[in-house]
Amino acid sequence: MQRSAITVRGVVQGVGFRPFVFSLASRFQLRGFVRNHAGEVRIEVEGSPESIQRFLGELREAPPPLARITDLQCHQIPIRNEIEFRIESSEENRSAPVFVSPDIAPCDACLQELFDRENRRYLHPFLNCTNCGPRLTIIESVPYDRERTTMGRFPMCPKCQAEYDDPLDRRFHAQPIACPECGPRLIALTPKGETIATDDPLNFFVVQILQGKIGVLKGVGGFHFVCDARNEQSVRELRRRKHRNEKPFAIMVADVNLARVFCHVTAEESELLTSQRRPIVLLTTRNRSAGTEFPIAESVAPNNPELGVMLPCSPLHSLLMAMVGNVPLVMTSGNRSDEPIAYQDENVIEQLGTLADVILTHDRPIHVRCDDSVTRVILGDELPIRRSRGYAPEPISLPWGCPRPILAVGGQLKNVFALGNGRHAFLSHHIGDLDHYSAYLEFERDVKLYEDLFGVVPELIVHDLHPDYSSTGFAIQRAANDGIESLGVQHHHAHLASLMAEHNLDEPLIGVLFDGSGMGTDDAIWGGEFFVGDYGGFTRKNHFRYVRLPGGDHAVREPWRMGVAHGRDAGCDVSFPGISQQQTGLVKQMIEQGFNSPYTSSVGRLFDAVSALVGVRTHVSYEGQAAMELQWLATECDDPRLYPFDVSKPIDTRPLIQAVADDVKRCVPTPIIARRFHSTLVKIIVTVCQQIRSATGVNAVGLSGGVFLNSILTCETTLQLQAEEFRIYRHRLVPPSDGGLCLGQLAIAVHRLKNR
Ligand code: ZN
Ligand code: ZN
Ligand code: FE
């Protein structure tokens, strides 16, 4: 006989941990207790040493689905000869931080109940349990319990209360517990916000959608537009109403089998689709001309060989998809063009009312806006594109513990911030583009919310070097107000460090860091960088040749300006459809005078230039559009030829641009040019990495920066570098884009503090 005291840390509260421990202890005939204590779980068990060992094994190997154990300690204590195992109502320390789980799609047990006529929660769109349901999106303040969530306004009925109080029930302490008796209710609204009198708002909504109408649906973390994805007219009308938005729409389908009708789905992709995180997964579409059984309207993702697909992410969505059966639905952010997604009931009519034919909402408010996560698989590994619903705020482990609590504010576009405490990095949900004032206000509010949620009071604030980023301004102001230290980190150094941190590396790496833009240390805009570096610092081993960025942000929205800049640099005569001689003349003048035209080495902008030169895009409606379209074209073609290139220092882009311009003049088909451009970039990367390896002996290469969302580039670069026996690191936990920046900022700051 022996008695052990066990302490478990991590995401262990509010996830059904205590009932799980109770049944586990019963199974191994152990006596003792389990209780929550200040954000951790304390267990004492006594029984035979073998039983305790097996108990510990299962605890480690197979905890409840939402739990994440980050630390488990165990030591022997004197026997107390107890006769039973009990769940102790803990002397809960109210001020202690509790890890909050992400929002999680319905578990199997809940789904079973949802469609069980005999169950009291039959067809209840808000059922959940300790293993599933809304979490982050409903939290208003801490500590995490029902009164401080948006479920606080729904008093539990006696039946729910009994389940909530029963340690053996699978809804024990499930804060959002609900049933038809006491839970939220669906409401159908007209575009003007008048309630539609109907017994079955969901059915009313479904009938409208199947008739080709455009609906707005309240999702987990915000409102979505919904329409029949087979109906070209509806989809086109939705695009018109969303204002020239050309971004591909994602679709929702009932299950994986239906996804397979439209797309190729590998084992890894299927795993992501069905995971309880329920991200949008980018899949390769089946040949569209082959006449499939459920054709998707062309306007869903025009010219795009890929399609974003997700499965139902809440019980409401499960019911919706069960009702529409085999029909795929467009499910896209409820916003106008690029604004943040709408999520507040009081604003939805004003923001989206005029764009919808019917609105399906309910009376459980969303407190924290949380966009859908987007991800994909490259060479068998996940490559996150947007880490948000279902992922945030789950912590990522840092290579070392933070000597002091740290706030890293991230970048400007695709903002995500992070808090560092102990060995945990708590990355926020996707906040979005801080250019939008409403997104910036939420950034401020949610920084505060996360600090409260995780009990972190930052003593150091890390930011980007770019003085015009709203996040930088916030960091400097906040540091001054609070009288704490701030630290500026170079943009691409942060990209490199984020990759190192997620792989737990502590050795110098060749960083291939390609993105749209990031402030360099020489006041130029960097974005085509080869570093050798680690957390402590970096050397810029090579970079792409500087050209002008005529008009700054204007050049980002109008790729033809980059076409002029690169064309002029390479001595080519260039012209663009729909752009007058006078316009190009003006841009040339700006370049000559250096007026509002900083130098840039950006590969993102090089993609823009090529895209404009070949006539794919002169203007874009979202960042990265021109590069994406060039990638889609290249997918169609497998021409093996390369363009000439020159990898001196800096890497000379002029031979490449001249060759592209020549091909354009000779009317070479665009897909061939796009293909050759991609292959040439891959070859440049491999050649420069070989040069750097020869000079430094560093054999590990990391690919980071938004350009590596390009699947052709990432995939082929990886394969070719592997063939040259490099060790390759790619992002698997955070996006390569600026959405992952905060993790790198954090890691660099920890390293700095640690080595003081
Ligand atoms: Zn459940
Ligand atoms: Zn109830
Ligand atoms: Fe970047």
C-alpha cells in the first residue's frame, strides 16, 4: 500500500478533469480525493503501487479531450487509510488564473443526444458538455464560470443544475450547460431587424436558403453569410452585396464524404476537417469540368484550384447541415469587403442588414469575436494560415520559461498578440488588420481580457520596429504609462524566431524570410531576406536587390506600380492593360525623385510586379491576391525551364524581369511564365542556401514569412533543399505570415531577459 500526491498543471479546469479522475480512480480501486487548487488539479490516491502506476499512466496518456497537461508531478506521502475516493469541492482560489479552452465542436456524445428523439436535448442547438461547446467567445471576465460568461443571463433549470452539480455527470461544471428548457433561443429576423413569427426559425431560414436567398447566420465567433454554394446566381449576388470582394469563399458540408465529392481529401486533411477544432481546410478541387454530382458554383472560388472546406462547428451548424442534407453552403465572414467580421447583435442589422434576405440569430451574445481558423496540409504536415477559433487561446510551449511576464503585440496586419508566462505563450485569436479602428479597439480590449484570464501583468512589452504600426504605438505608450520596459524587434528576426520557438530549436538557422514588407534596420522595407541567426541576433547574409516601392501602401494595392519599378530597374519597356502612359510616367517620376518611394527587397512585391507584367493583376482587392493568382496559374503547368538569375549579393532580379518581359512580348502563355517564375525562385533559394552553408557550415534552413503560404513555393523548396541534404523547418503551429510574429517577438524577449 502506498499514497501519492499528484499535481497536474495545464488546461485542466473546466474540461471535465475531476470526473475523469474520479472514474479512473474508481477503476483502479484507489482511494483519496481530487480537487482544483489555484489553477491546477491536486490529486491524492492510495492503493497498490501497481495500480497507482497504471492510474498515472492513463492520466498522462489519455486525459479528457479538451485537457492539455503541461506538467505532472508526483511524490509519495504517508498513508491515511481512506475508504473511498471523492471529488472535493475545492477551496477555490478565486483570483488564480485558469486556462480557458478554445471553442470546440460538439463531441460524439452530444451529437448522439442532438439527434436522439428520446433525449431531452433532441434538436437543441445549444447543447454542450465538459468536452465540447463555446468557451473563449463567451467569456466576459474572470474567473471562468457561468456568471461571467454570456450564459450568465440564462438561469439553469433544475435538471441542468442537477447535472452541473453531479461529479459523475458528463456535464459536471460545464459552464455553458443548456437545454430547451433554460438555454438560448433561435430568432429569425428580417433584414430590418423585425422578428419573424415562426415556431421553427431554423426551418424558416433553411427554406429561404434553398430558394436561393442570402442569409446571415450567427456562428460561434461572429456572423456569417450563408447561401447555396451550388447556386451561381446567389453566390454572384452575395459577391455583389459584399462589395467587389474577390476573396474565395469557404463552404460548409455535412461530412467528409461530401467533401470528397468536390475535393481530394488525404488522410491528414480528413483528420483536420474532423478534428474538434473544425478549421477551414484548403483542399484541391476535383476536375470541375468532369461534371460532378454536386457542382460548386464557379463564383465561390473563381479560377482557384483550391477550395476552403469546413464541417459543422457547433450544434446549430450540425442541425443546419442535417436539414440541407447534401447541399454545400457558402459560409463566409459576415462583413463588407475587408472590415472585421460582425459579431454583436446590436450592430448586425446596421452592418449587414441591407446585405441579407434573412437573418438567423439567437440570444446568447458573442463577447469575443473569433474568426474561423484556416489551415492546409503541405507534404503531410499542417501549415496554419489563420490560427483562431478552435485553437486560441490554447498555449504553445516556449523553449524556456519567461523570467518575467511579457506581452508581445505582434504586427499591423493579421494581428495576433501573445502573453508569455512561465513556459507558456498564450497567443490570441486573430484580431485582424489594425488599420480598422474597430479591430484596434478590440485589440486593446482583448489584451486586457487575456491579461485577466491568465493572470499576467506584463513587465516587458515587445513590438515591431515599424513606428507606424498601431501595435507599436500601443506598446510604447503602454510601457511609458506603466513605467515598464519595451523592446523593439526586427520584423524578419521575429519571423525566424517564431519558427525556432515552435520547433523548440536552440541553434543558428539559415532563415529564408520572404514576405510583403517589414521594417529593416536600414530604413528600407525588407521582405526577401536570407539570415543566419538565432534568438540572440542575426546576420543578413543576402537579400533581393532593392527597388523602389512607388507610393508606399498604394503600391501594395496597385501591383502595376511594382511592375513599373521592377521594369524600370531592369531597363525594360513595360505597359499594363488599363493603365495610361501618363500614369506610368508619373510613377516613373516618383521613382526617379525618390518621392514617397522607399527601397524594398520584398519578394511579395516581386510577385506583384511579375503578376502585373504578365497581365494577371494591375489592382488587388486584398493583400497577396496577385501572388495567389500567379500561383493558381502555375499549378496548371509543368514547364521545367528556368529564367536566368544572378545570386551575387544582393540577388539581382534584373535578368529575371527582363526574361519575363521578353516572354510577355513573345506572347508566351501566362501559366508557363508563372510556372517558370516559381521554379526560378525555388532555384534561387536553394543556390543561396548552398552558398551560405559553404561559408558558415549551417545546415538547417527555416522557411518563414507570408510568401511561404504559397504551396508551390513551400513544397518545392522543401523537396529541393532536402535533396541537397539540408534540414528543413516549416511552420506547423503558427502561420508563417504576420499572424505568427508575436511568438517570435516573445521568444526573442525571453532570450534577452534570460541572458542579462
Ligand atoms: Zn459534448
Ligand atoms: Zn436546462
Ligand atoms: Fe511579415
